[in-house]
Amino acid sequence: MTLAFLWRRCLAAGLLLLASGVPAAAACPALRWTTLGTAGGPVPTPERSEPANLLTAGDQLILVDTGDGTVDQLARLGLGLAPIRSVFISHHHWDHTGGLAAVIGLRWMNGLPGVLTVYGPPGTQALVAGIVAALGPQSRIGFGVGALPSPPAASVRAVEIGDGARVDLGPLTVTAVANSHFSRPGAPASGDAVSLSYRFQLGGRAITYTGDTGPSEAVTRLARGSDLLVSEAIDLTALLAAIHATQPDLSPAALAPLEQHLATQHLAGDEIGRMAAVAGVRHLLLTHLAIAPGPVRGSEPALRGAIARAYAGPVDVGIDLASYDVGCAAAQ
């Protein structure tokens, strides 16, 4: 039985519930997180796609980061781009945005209705404008019979948000905080160098997504009481060993800042465990797995062991195309 089949079964069940005459208020609106890509980029791997996620909140389908391969992963679930109206970008590293051009371009090329809104930190407007500009040649060529009737810019808009921003999408509330992914010693990042973490709140249920970050009190506060914490994870020892083995000619001048970034601006297992425990989250999901190349099982025992020293709740190590439901009972 495939994930795509199970997804269609879930959608069908929801339609039957509506058809049965049960009032919408009596139903439990979906709150579901699907890991489209769980790799810790920016190196493509055969095991995992680049970082991307799908949030289902009631009748809304929302992309959260759009690494390369996002539209292909949606297709593997049997989903197209028509219902996607919102995208949240955590930060502007290419492993988190490389698939955005396909999302925007294929929605426009297929004439899908509605405007796609891309939310993200400062720089998001420039990112989207660049993608729109790249669609210019095709817009002029069309299908060989004249320019396409709708310009690419009409199909998408960018909304830049920052620390403390709140976005209301019907019953869903999205809160953003600046994290420490771009922080330098002694001061937080500023200007375009902003990385965001998000909390998605639907009624009494919440999913918090760290994006890429190092230890951060702001992210811990954001996650407080969440039903699901979706956290990045790094196995620093294994990753550094792999870098040294595969890039032996990397100069010390190039290696030193890379090692500092990996060690201070990502989350190791013990740091994840402490954050999850202090925040009192009910369930922990690891994604953006920055590990040595190969199956995740090589790093899983070390990650789980480090997390368990502080956090006793359930932990899942993410795999591509897996879904995690936050049921209404979790909010009681």
C-alpha cells in the first residue's frame, strides 16, 4: 500500500464526512506535517530529497521550505500544485529554496487559479522577483503561437516578515521568530541575514518548525507546549569525518569557518533534547538530517541517545514522504 494511496484514502474519508451532513464545526480539522525532503543540504543524496515540507491545516495545503525536488515529491503523493496557495521560507540558503522556481513557474505555466503568496525573511521579494524575471523568455515565447495571456508576476506575490511577525490564514495562525542560524558571536544577525522559525497554531494544536538554527531561547519559547516539534538535527562528528574524507584538499582557511558554522548554527542531539524538554513538547520529529552520506541508521543511535539524556518523549527520525498527524485529542 503506497503513501499516495493512503493520502487519497484520507482525502476521501474527509469528503465522506462532509457529505454525511456532519457540521463542519463538529469535525476535527486536519493538522498534518508531511516531510517531502529530509536531507541536510546542500549536497544531494540518493536517500533523501532536499529540505521541504507540506503542512495540511484544515482545507489548506501549505509548503514550508521548498528544496530542490519539491514538486516531484508532491507528485509522488498524488498531489498537484493547484491547492497550494501559501509558501513559508525559513531562510535563503539554496537547499531550502531551490525548488521554489518550479513551484512558481509550473503553477503559472499551467494557468492554475489564484495567487501564490510566498512568506519569508528579508530578501524574499528579491528572490521571487528573480524567479519571475527568469520566466520572462517563456512568457514572451508562449507555446509558439504568441505570448501567454497572463504575465508571471500576476501569479505570485512575496511578503517579507521578520522576528515576531504573525500571519493569519483563516483559522491558522503562523508566528515567526528570528533564530540563531546566522548569528555571530555577541550579536544576532541583521539585514538580509535573517533565519526564521515558525509556529503553526490551529485552535488548541500547534506544530513548531525550527528551520535551520543553533541553540536559541527564542525558538524554545516559540515551541512551548507544541504537539509536534519539527527540528533540524546534525551528527557533527560523523559529518566532519565525511567532509575530511571526501574533501582532503580543503584548506584550513576554508575549513575553519565551515566547522564553526556547523558546530554553532545547527542543533546537535543533546541541544535538541534540552530544547524539547524545556519547551514541554509532546512529540519530536527530526529532519534536515546533517549526517554522513548514506542511510540515516548510521547516525540514528547517537542522535537518539543524546536526545534521551534530556527528553523522554516520543522521537521520530524523519524519512521522505512520511506524514505525522496532530489529532484533536492531543489538544485536550
